Amino acid sequence: MIGLILGTSEGKLILNMLNKYTEDILVSTSSTYGGSLLRDYKFKYLNDKPLIKEELRALLKEKGVHTLIDGSHPYAKEITKNALEVCKELNITYIRYERPSVTEEFLHYENLYYIEDYSEIPRVVSFSGNILNTTGSRNIKTLINLNLENRIIHRILPTSQVLKECEELLVPVEDIIAMKGPFSKELNKAFIKDYNIEAILLKDSGVEGGTIEKLQAAMECDKKIILIGRPKAEYPVIFKDLNLLEQYILSALF
């Protein structure tokens, strides 16, 4: 059985590609929402909840997975770390798919602050004004704990689970934009203007994550950009092109 960890929109493309050759697939996502997007695809088993390392190990062993394709988000470092370790322990072939970076051409922008981690945000936020957080709801608690004086507007998925998490963290309703992206450059500019945004906080989530549109909007509005770099890791096999991934899988597995 082939295991597939999904965490980005390309995951459906990988699953669709695998369906041309097999349905003997274990799919793992970290949410019921992610699982609900896979109704039109074929697989033998679906996990739709977050797994700690021991749970992932037990699942892959129980289902007899011989090859694992890790298509998790570029910033899901704990998921990838666990997958790498479990595959090594169980002698499972590990294949990484990661969407290409798109930020290099924007790094020259004078108002761009490149950081490695959320802990560096206080160092670069020496300005007043509102910040638009586009890095997702899972990082809201981290941002709150930084105790910044700035007002932070959080753009999140409009699911009941995410909204409940915001409520539990006491995020004011007026500081929430609950919409599903990716968003156009013009819509990003509208958010910047309507919420009087001084800086936008984002990740390098690739073309599919709307990163280019966020960067362009901030630059055209002459606003600051706080870019969190991708976690660094070493992979035995990595692809950033779906066609090359398919060729490799065909030659190795079928």
C-alpha cells in the first residue's frame, strides 16, 4: 500500500495521479475538512485527524505501507519530521513533494523583513500600526503570546472548528477575516486598505497559496512585509514538479 500525507491543494493532484495506477492507497490529512475534499477520489483508507509520531507509526505498520509520499505543507515541520523518522524506523520508502518557492524575486524589496521563526517577529516589529496575519489559525496563539502592541487581523478558514479556536483564544470578532483563499492581488489590497494594515505577515506558500498576490499587494500599497522562511530539512528524495514525481513513481513502483 502507498501512503499519502496531504496538506496542500496539490495533494488532490497527487492522489488523482496515483488513481491512474492504483486504489491501494492510505490517505492522511490533519482535519475532517481536508478529508471532505477527497470524496471524488479512490483510496482504501482515510485518516482525517492529526497524528502524533507513535500513531503514525502504528497506522503505517498496520496498513502495510511500503512507500510514503509526504505532500504536507512546506511549514508542517513536525509532520515531516515524524514521517521521516517513522519511515526510517519501519524501512518505508520516503518521497517528499514540496511546492516550489516563489519569494526569491521579491527579496530585494526594502520593506521586506525575512525571518526564520515567529520568535523573531518582535525584533522586526518596531513600528506601530495593524498587522494582517495570513499564516493561518494554528499560529494565532503563538502571535498572542508575543504580546505585541500592534493590532493583529487574522485571516482564517471559515470553518466552525477554526472559529471556535479563535473564540477560545478570545480573539475579537472585529479582528477576524473568515474567508477561504487564495485571494487576488486586488482583494488583498482591499483588505490592506479597509483594515488600515501597516504590515502583512506571510509564509512562502508557493503559487497555489497566493503568495505572489500577497507580496504584490503589499508592495503596491507601500506596506511592510514580514516573511517567515521555510523550515530547512534534508530529504532522501524530493520533487517540486508533479510530472517528475509521476515519472519516478512509475519507474519505482509500477
